[in-house]
Amino acid sequence: ILGGRVSRQGAWPWQCSLQSGQSGHVCGCVLIGRKWALTVAHCFEGRESADLWKVVLGLNNLDHPGLHSQTRGVRSILVHPRYNRAVVDYDISVVQLDAEIDETPFVRPVCLPGAGQLPSPDTYCYITGWGHMGNRMPFKLQEGEVRIISFSQCQSYFDMKTITPRMLCAGYDAGTVDSCMGDSGGPLVCEDASGRWTLFGLTSWGSVCFSKVLGPGVYSNVTHFTPWIRRQIYVHTYLTN
Amino acid sequence: CISTSCSSSCGGGANAVCDPRNNSSCTRCEPISLELCMNLPYNLTSFPNHLGHLSQRESSVSWEASLFPALVQTGCYQYLMFYACTLLVPKCDPLTLQRVPPCRSLCRNAKEKCESVLGIVGLQWPEDSDCSQFPEDGGNSTCLLPEDGVDECSPSHFKCRSGRCVLATKRCDGHVDCDDHSDEEHCGCSERALWECPGSKVCIQSSMICDGFPDCPLLVDEANCSTCRDNELPCNNHQCVHRTLWCDGKKHCSDSSDEWDCVSLSDRAGSVLTVFRTAAEYQVCGDEWNHELSQLTCNQLGLGVPASVSMVPDQPGVPGRRRWLHVHPEWNLRNATALQARLEKRSHACHSRRRVSLLCTREDCGLRSTVGMYRHRKKR
């Protein structure tokens, strides 16, 4: 996260770290149920096998998991069948954990958006992750406040790519607070009046965040995929025959 | 060998334990599959490449694989794409199994003409491609130079009439990208070998027709995609499955769509539970209903947990005979199965004539603990 700050332990209990073999942390992910998490499809490029991965929750410092962390294996990886690597469209995956998590103040699921529920432009929301900070990779979970950018305004930043309805933009013209490599799959969450946080985006792509190329970050639009997400959970919970 | 699991003699059983003393590199040529470089004057490559990638897969998702095609659009160097491909998928000589590198002059030309363009946006030239590692052309080791006819654009580009290359995704995207506007000409669907959605100007790939995902405004690309018999129904992927197999709790469509949307809480009648079985709508008799089934229903619908359940008397004089489903006597012996598999039809109607009505409420989510927020109240 560029332009962010270290987050307090337990501040984002749905944030998880998707880890693989010797690489350690590869991507962010988001807990949405006791056995379910979301991340982006491009994290699995070249490493599609579930047994290569594990999910670590309740983390703050990547280097010192601490007492509150929980680790689960991955039972299945459900990449969206329409994921398109060339234009990074339909960039989402459902991850089924191999066992339920124990809900604690440090490990809790985030809410999924209702049908058609979208954050309005100029709403301020949060992104979190252990991704590149422009000069180094952090150990401690970073958080950054970003502003939701309208669809049309976002397209004006990216003449090399097409912004599709499956995408959501957030950040600033000057790219001062932005997600970066290693944040992929992590959450963009917004708080409602009742203090509940809802997941509207998954960090997906953007300009090269540690260059002078400016502009916002692009997130997978979770609202667009909520029916698909619920269907994957239903099929893999109740139709296992 | 480079990777941890290597074949003992570059052809023996894979995953043999590598002998640390055996550092022979297992080189073999493989056909080029990276779309960016499918129009090169050679078609065999070998890995690792000059950028340290261990496979074409890794190469295809590398940041160089998106950097170079974007850089080609600036027209900074005519043979930039050719040079990029000699790095991403180096030529493999089928006789010697050796990699053939680009000549130093090709590297120098590309770097001198394009490095400054990257600098404008604060990016560096890929450091792995230091030109001194490549042989001088005309020396005693062979190296690659662009032959006549080498295409400046890759298959992932659209070639403007002026010769410029722009990314294929920009063709007919409504924005003029070619200096001569040719990327926004002849944008009819058939002119681009695409299929035009009836009643709209939307063009889609022919592979998207009847693929289970609606793409055309009126969903016409997913209409008339199957010819099922009278006693069958079409799956989402247009397979045909007998109607008696629908919503029985077992997958019969290969995409499991015969078991989608089998259970619903009809808002209009105050969240009365409705179950579709053999493609017909049923009410659920409340006589043997229980709390576990309420929990299962809310969870299966992704609506959280039961908030309230009530047994609603059947409306008298409802047109047509109402259909009833009853709780299966062994409903609890079928774990991990959906609600529709725990109900059964019976010859008789529902004795109490009461239907199940259920309200679910979202489980706790999105709440942050205040743990640690104010743990230490230090007077300041």
C-alpha cells in the first residue's frame, strides 16, 4: 500500500495472507465465511493447485504471526471461468478452506454487498495489504484510505486498458494512496452508518505503482460477482455428490 | 538443473532426486506458445530465458510481457517487439539445443531508442537485459538480428494503416489510437469476424454463443441453444436433463445448474418457503418442520441465520390444487445435502394445511473488535 500507515492489530480481521511454499506471502485475500475466502484469479497464474497454498488469518506482522493467527490449508480454488488474463477481466476466485476458522476478535468475516449495492463515487473507503510500499515490502499490515472514482473518470486514466463493469476504481489522481504488487486479492472495504464494513473491491491491477505513472487502482467489483460467489459456496457445500 | 525436480539425463524420469554434483542444465527446445511472440522467424525456444523466467507461463505473466507491447505503441524502435521476444522466448537451435541470443547491436538499438521513453514515466529498462552479455554481430558466435519481413507488431497488436502497432484491445473501442484513425474504421462485427447481437450493435466472439454466459443485451446469445425433448429441461450450459431429475439434490447437469435456485423465500407472500421439484413449484408442509431445517434453508440461500419461522395457513380457494412437499423421515441422515433433498412428495396433502414461512437475518459480519483500541488508558 503506497501512502498508507501501519494498521492496529485486529483492525481488519477479514484480511488474510495467501502463501505458497518458499515464496511465503504472495497475495492478499479476504475472509467472507467460516470456510470461505475471496482473492483474485491472477494470483494463481502458474500455481493453480490447491495444495500449493495456505491461508494465514489474524496476522499483523508477517514475520511474527503471533498468538492470534490461524493457518488453514486450501481445499479448492474456484477461479471465475471467464477470467481473462490479457485484459485482467473477471479477476476473482473463491477459495474454500480445508477447515472452518475459529471466530475471534482478530479473525472475522466481512460482509458481502447486497444485489446492486455499490459505493457512491467520492465515498472514502479503505484498502489494506502487505504489498510493495514503493521502496520496500512491509512486515506490518498497511492500511490506506482511498476515494471511490466514477467509472467514466476512471476510464480516462487508462487509455491502454478498458474498464469493464467487473471493475471498480479507487484512489487519487496523483496516485498518492494506492495498492501495489503484493496487495492483489486484498480488500477494499467501506463502512456503513451502523459501523459494519462491506467488501466492494479486491485489489486487481493499476498503473505501475512505484513509477511516476499516476492514477487510481483498479479493483474487482465484488457486487457484480456476489450471485456467482454465493452459487460457488452453495454448490461446493451442498452438491458435493 | 535449474528447477528442484529434474530429469536425471534430460530425458529420464522427471522428479528424480537431483544429484547436487550434477549441474548439467537440462536444455531442450519447446514450441513457442507465448501469444505475443507467435510471429517470429523461429518457433522453438528454451528456458530459462534472458530475463530469468523459468517457463513460458511465467514469462506470459511477467511485467516485461505487458511492458514491451505497451512500449511498442510509442514507435520508439521498429524492431522492439522482435528484440523483446528474443528475451522472453529465446531462440533454441534444434541441433545444438543451445539458446541463440540477440546480437549486441539489436540490444543497444532497442535500449538507446526506447529507454528514455520509459524514463518519462519513471520506469527503468529491464536490468536483466544488459547488452554486454550478448555477442557482437559478425563475431564467431551466432546471434539474432531482425531479417527482412520481421513484423513490428505482435499478434496481440492491431497494425494501423500507418504501420504503428496498438494493443488489440483498442481496436474499435471507441477511442482513436492510431495516428491515422484506422483502428476505429471498419468496426462492423462481421468485418472483425465477430458475431453481431440481433437488435443491437454489440459484437461478441462466436465462442461466447451458447456458452452459458449471457453477453448480448437481450440475452439472445443464450437463447435457442438446446433442443430438449418435452420431458427434459435445458441446463445453463444447454445440456438436456429429464425434468424428474431437477432439484432432487444431486447434480445431473455437468455445470450443476439443475440444482440452482431450487429453494426460495417468496417475498410477496411474506417469505413463504417455496421449493421447486421436478420443475414445478411446491409449498412445504409445516407439520414436521424443525429448527435445523430453518438453519439449513437460510445458510443454503446465503442469507445467514433464521430470525423467525412461522406456519402460515394455506390461502383458501387458491386456484388449482396446491402441491405439497413433506419433511423426509430421514431428513437428518443426509448430511451435506441441500434442503430439496430432505423433502419428499406424498400422496396426501398437508394435514394442517400450514406452510412454512421463514425470515433469515445476516450473520454477524463486517464488525471490528475494539480490542486493543483503548487497552491502555494513559492519562496524558
